[in-house]
Amino acid sequence: MSSRRSRQQSASTRISDDQIIDLVSKLRQLVPEIRDRRSDKVSASKVLQETCNYIRSLQREVDDLSERLSQLLATIDADSPEAAIIRSLIN
């Protein structure tokens, strides 16, 4: 009985091919490396690979900016309004 319920739940949560195509199309529009290409012929696997690369790049940028804000915070008065703003940006 539980395996039947599991199969029914699994079938109802599957993503259809049309949904995958739609999601890959949305990623194509969001990722600059793909969006800015002249050719529309980019495979789904390439879109996913470039999306992962882009997310990693954004994460590195966030980490870098957080580090820079932390360094800036260390150079100013901890009780100043600027320090409060920087702390809110870091968190």
C-alpha cells in the first residue's frame, strides 16, 4: 500500500517536458552569458551549466562585498549611523 501511494505521489510531482522547456527558456533569459549570445541554439545542458557558473559567480561577488563591508565597518565608529547601515547590509 505504501509503495502504491509512493508511486502516485511520485507521478504527481514529476515535472513535465513542457515545464522543463519553459524553465530552461526562463534561465536563458536570466543568465547574461547565454542571453547576450547571438545564437539561440544553446542546449539545455549548456544552459544549466552556465546557470551554475553564474550562481557561483554571484556567490563569490556576495562574499567579496560582505568582506569589503566588514572591513569598512572595522574602520568607522561602531555607534555611528553608517555602522548601523553596514551591519544591516551584512546580515
